[in-house]
Amino acid sequence: MKVETFIATIKHNNGTVNLKVVSLNGKQGAIQQITTVEDCPECAITEIVKIDNDTN
């Protein structure tokens, strides 16, 4: 398993919020985590970007 980090932008009724999500199941796993925790539909996620965790 590989740990991946994503930044997601979510649109709420009161504006937008950026979340940092750590997932073992890739982008789809991050989306599932967000929709479960925020209790929002998948269409509320306007953007999700993978962050490289390279430490050279």
C-alpha cells in the first residue's frame, strides 16, 4: 500500500473549503473519505489534486 496525499476543494452552501486528505486507496478512496466525513455528494468536490510526497 502506498500513502497518497490530496488537496480537495469542496463547495458548501456557505462558501468553499480546502481539505488535505491522506488516503491508502488513491483518489477514489480520498473522495469516499470526504463524502463520508463531510456528508456531501461527490458533485460538491470541485477539485482534487494529488500532492507529491517526495523527500529527496
